[in-house]
Amino acid sequence: MSKGMTRRALSLPLETGEVASETSSTLKAFRVLEVLVRARRAVTLSELMQATELPKPTLHRTLARFEEAGFLSREPGGRAYVIGERLSRFALDVLRSDSAAAERRLILQRVVGEITETCNLAVLKKGALIYLDRVEAPWPLRLHVPEGGVALPPHCCASGKLLLAHLAAAE
């Protein structure tokens, strides 16, 4: 972190029906993942302890298990944790399988019907373009692109170039 930057305090807001004192080890583990995901940046052990209110040994053990399983990883310096590749893939699978996915698909189908061109839904993640969904146009000649979840270099396709063009200069 560069000089002059301050870290925001991490907090985990309670959702409706959530119990503040979750005792299940599974719920404690998910609380750690929630903090990491909501932070949108690397998070240190002390920040996680403060945000989750878990004891250091419990938190350290949980982090080690998640790291071994690929759900999170450490930054190159080893002092802060970030979302791992396996958790990213899991999140994409959730996005593609929830009820919102059906709504997104209907919107894509409607757009394809209006413009008769193939439509993609993609996001930039860690320097790669990841396709979440695609609806093909009714043309006999098509370019085959693998199913959703496939990562491509963003500079080699129109969707990637569009998203790159609208990034902030710092990104």
C-alpha cells in the first residue's frame, strides 16, 4: 500500500435473520469469505480478526484450510489474503445458475432478437475477460466461443476492448 493511503475498517453488516453470534464452524468460515469478498482488496490477518471477531488460532486455521483448497491465496508479500482462483470459479458458477441468470438470458435473447447479432455478457477479472453468458444470432455462419466461465485476453475480442476502454486510468 502506498504512502498517504488509508485502510478502510472492514465490517460485516448483519443481514435480515442473521445471528450476531454464529457458533457453527461452517458459518464462521463463510463469515471469513464474506469479509474477503466484500473488502474488494487484500485483507490482513488483523483486519480479518477485527471484522469477524474470531480468535486468532481459529482464524489462522480457517485461512490455512481455505488457502490449501484454493479458495483464497496470499499476496506476494504473504501478509494479506485475497480471493483465490477456486472461489472465483465458484462465484461465476453461482452467477450462471441463480435466478438472475435466467433474467439476464432473457434480456440477451431479446437484444439478439432486435439486432440479429450475437450478444455476450462478460466481465474483467484479474486482467482476463470472462464470459458469463452468450446468446447466438440466428445466422448459419458463426464463430464458436467456449461456454461461459472461459477466460480470454481482453485485447483480442470486442467485448474486452470495450471494457478496457472504459476502465479508470489507474486500472
